[in-house]
Amino acid sequence: MRRFLPLLALAACAGGTDSGGSKAIGSGTDDGRDDTAGDEGGGGGGGSGGTVGGGTAGDDGSDTGVEPDPSAAWSFGDDTVTVTVEEVSGLRAYTLRTTHTLRDGAPQERTFTEQDGDPILRSGVLLTDALFAMAVDDARLNAVSQISDGAFAEPVDCECYKTGDLWNWVWTRDIAYATELGLAWLDPDRAANSLLFKLSEEKGGGNLQIVQDTGTGGSWPISTDRVSWVRGAMAVLRYTNHTELREKAIEAMRNTAATDRLYAWDARDGLYRGETSFLDWREQTYPDWTAGDVVHIGMSKSLSTNLDHLFLLRSLEDLTGETHGADALAEAIDQAFWDGIAYSSYKTTELDPTPAQRHDLLATAFAVMDLGTHPEALGNYPHGPYGPPVIFPQQQLTPIYHNRGIWPFVTAYSVIAARQANNGAVLDAGLDSLIRGAALNLSHMENFELATGANWLDDGDYSGPIVNSQRQLWSVAGFLGAVAHGVFGVRGEDGSLTASPILPSGAWFADGATLTLRGETFTIVGDTLAEGRITTFETADWQDLFGARTPSVVVSGSDTAVTVEFSSEETDATFSIYKDGVLVAEDASSPWTDETSTTACYSVVAQLKHAGQPSTPQCWWGDDYRRIQSVQAEAFTANGGDWSTEHGRGHYGNWGARDHTLSTSITPQNTGEHYIQVTYGNGSGGFDTGITATVKWVDLVDDG
């Protein structure tokens, strides 16, 4: 069974879509590129050029030998974006106007000015220059002296970057990815301050570690992507000699690596447990049954988070000369998640350890950048008319946010990865998406709906994006990074800059374009990427976008056989059955019988054009669950805590200090491997957010 169906592969060309600027304004001619769809897509730039007013879109600056047109307009579908510019002493004041309906009643006009010392882009395209300058302005607006969050009583003084117009705090993964994408060279001191804010000692002092933000199951170790912090820290250290950050980074990285090795690493497959990085809203991207049973997410292993662990280990080895097992982890990641066509996003749970038939763009981009073994993964990742969605396929009956979402910062990572993979089609498609979204919305937004490119789509109970902040920090930095790293190939090393500019195939950059950064100017001189391949999907048929629904499954059996019964509302779906994570039946019919005398766990995956999420694993524990031994709380010997029957069952309340223990004895009744499960209650808050996860250690001692 193919776990990733090849989609219609097309060249990302104009084709009548509004993924880029239309030729409707001005002469109506195109840029001479071939608009014929084909399996090997070149250019990737859906109508990315545009003629404007009385001149050509590219005629915007003396760097390209042409005097700038003071006003120009671009058409994106039914909307128009107009740019007006005034230039004094080489610095420009831009006014952008849009006919697009903006989120939260934002005004449809915006003015901002380049300032002395800013990074300056002269791309040969006025709109591209304006959006780059707008990103610098967005970052400036996010630079604050105080941050606040509803979870804390008082604001905190910090010369930091806040996360966006709607997000007034510093979050670990946001600042880490934003810093790696662009803040490290835009304002390294402020980026470093923000990163240092996300380090903390234990309450009793000592053991400095990286902070895991609020999240599923009360955060760490259900989520372990705090290690993403290292991407930002290492980026700052490449561009500047920040002594405090370097010293604290080494200490925090050592402690974090040791702690996660102890609590999150699985020696059996060499991977780390923990929720997907950034995709942290359970039912948006995981099976819906995990929303109320997040222990499975704690047992899951995700590609993106493991790649962040890999980045930490490699960085720690580089900084210290020590050995931390990075090479072994890299091999384990590639072996576990690559299926021959694409990278799986995660393994769902211990009870069903097969890699899910789900894919996410951030993890795919990281895999291309950090592993380098399968650059074709980018060309195989599905792109829509307005850009690549952050997950594929989409989940039915789920609101728009991560699900059905395009996130510019992830698109920016795909642009940078495409450069490394030498895939011009994917790079061009990413630039088209970034430019369209920023231009229409006069800000670098948090996200967009994938089938329309809209900042809001009214779809009843599934409307969204649910939240969509203007000047979202990682989107801001993403645009800067797509230009600086994706197009100009800027890299920092020991505080020095190097660059290897390339000319994208679309119409957003002209030959001779320049980027001035930290006193150095880099120029595009005609070098290009290979044409590359891109996979696209249509949006007219919902089955092109969505996976099948999750089937209902029950098991029954005897000492010698197990019967799996499953059903779905989608009568045209086909079904595959997995036993302990191994595919055992394709195109199966219900009921299905397995001749076995051992305990096993079964899950069923339904498929239309695309596979859905796996069902809840159903394990056969024998008649009346006789293969399970249960030990009630009163059978434990307790050191510490108070016996209580409140909250519906007997338990030890106020238990959990460092010297508290609970112990009991168990005699196995069956030969073979056993699971041990501990039931506990944590009264510190809900299991969908917070930083209050309970972490305790279980010792198993063989008395035989």
C-alpha cells in the first residue's frame, strides 16, 4: 500500500489563478514564461509579475539602472494593491493601499519609512522592496520594553520582541524560529534578550534549562520542542560574539539534553518522544481521539521535534567538542520517518507505532536542511494555488488554523530548504505565496486559509483561521529570511557575512538586484537554481484536500483469535489494518479475524483519495480483561501524602514531594512483555494547556 499518493504534478505557473500579481493592470502581457502544465515544474511563480500604471513592475530603482516609478499597482484576483514611494537620500517612504478586506478592521492604507542602518532591498520590483521594508517596520513595532500575558499577574520588563500584534509575550519556539529566520542579523541583541528570557533555573536554584511553553498535557514532557530554542541561539552566535548568550547556551543545552535524554528518549528506536513542534493544537493535526486522551501524544514521536533535538545535539557537539549521539539520532530519524516518497509527521502512540500517513511542511523543510538525504521530499510535498499548507492532507470537520492553513513562516523555511535542495519551482512558489499574502494584507500575517488564500473564511463551525495576528513575529522574520537566505544566500560565520545570490525564475526579482545588510551589499548576477519539480493539488474536489474520516473500531476474541470490526460513514472508503504498528491487511472488510494467541493492539486507517487518521488502538486483553492486573491505590505502601476518597476514587492526596514514594508488588501471570500504566490525577489545571504536567519516576525491580 502506498502511504503517500502521488498528486497531480504541475508547473506552478499562472494558469488563470491569482497566486501572484495579474497582468490585468497595464499592458496585459506576461513575462514570457511558458504557462504549460507539466510533470517537471519550473518557475513555480503563479503569475508573479505584473505591469503597472505607465511602467513595468520591475522598474523601481537605480540599482537596476532604471529610475523608479513613484506609483505602481498589482492585481491579485479581484483585489488591487497600490504602492506609492518617495525617496530622499537613498531611503524611501512607502504608502501601500489594498482593496482587500483586512482582519480585525485594520485600515486599508499603511505608510512606513526606511531608516538609516536598516537592511535595504532593491530587487528591481517596487512591491518586493516595499514588503521587505514593511517586514523591517513590523519587527520594529514588535520591539518592546515590557511583555505581558494573562497567565501572569504583572508585566515583565524585557527589551524583547513580542510575538505579534495579538501576542504580547515571548514564546520559546516563536522566538527561536523567528531568530533563525532573520532576527539574528536584524537586531541580535534584542533577539538574544528574548532568547535569554526563555532560560530558567529550577525553583530551588541551579540546573539552568530551556523553558517549554504552555501546551498539551500541561507541557513538558508531553511537548519537548523547547529544544527549538537552540536554532535561534546558534543563529545569533553566527552573527555576533554574544558572550553571555554563548555561556548560558552551553550550560542550558547540556542540562536540557541530559534531562530530555533521561525522560523523553526511547533507547529502542533512538527517538525522542514529544508533540510536533509548532503544530500544538491536538485535534487540529492529531487524531480527534487524542484531544481528551493526551497521554498518547506524550507517547508519540514527531519528525519536527526530533529534528530540533538533533539540532541541539549537533550544536552542543560543535560548541564543546563533546560527543552527544547526534549521528545516531540522524540515522534513526531518517529510518523511522522516510517512506520512500515523503516524510511522515509523527508516530501516533506506543500502542500504534507505525508512522502516520500525515505530512507537515515544517518537518519536511527541516529534514531537507538538517539531514540532506532526501531533497526530493520538497518536490513531493503538495502545494495549492496560494502556497503550501502546513499539513497534508487536511482533517475533516475541523476548524481552520493549522488545519487548512498556510503559515508564512513555514513557507519561508520551505523557500530556504528549496534553495538547499536546488529546487527553483518550490522556491518560486514560496515567494509567490509570501508576497501575495503580505501585499494584500499590508502586514506579515499569522496564517491564511489554503483553498482561498483568505485571512478569514466563513465556513460555519469550521470558519477561520481562528486566530490571525498582524505582524506575527515569525512571519515577519520569515519574509526577511526568504529574501536574505533563500534568494541572496546570506550566511553568518564568526560575525562575518557571506552570500551567494541566485535569480528566482518569477518576476519578483530582477538581475542586478541588491541587498544591503549590516554595511555590506550583495548583488544578483544571474545565477539560478535548477528548474525543479513541484507537486500541486486542485481545490475544487474536497477529496483532493482531505483525508478520510477516522473509522470506529471494536475488538473481540478468544484465546486463539481476535476479531476486528470497523465502520465508517464514508461507504466508498477502503480500509487497512495495523497490528502493533505493522500493516497486516489492505482493502480489508469488516469483520476481520486474526488467528493469534498473544495480546496485540489493532488500529484501522480509512482511505478515500488520501488516508485518514488511524483509529484509537484497540487492544485485546482477553475475556473480561483477564490479562490485566489492577492494583488499587490502597494496596500501595505510601511514604508521604494523605489518604483521600475525594474526587470519586481512593488516592493519596498532597503527594509528590521529592522524598515521597509509593510502592507495591506484582507477580506476572503471563509470559512475555508487559506494559505498566499508572493512573494519577493532577489538580493543577486542564490538560490542553498550562505548564503543570506531573513528572514522576517509576522504578521496576525484579525480586526473582
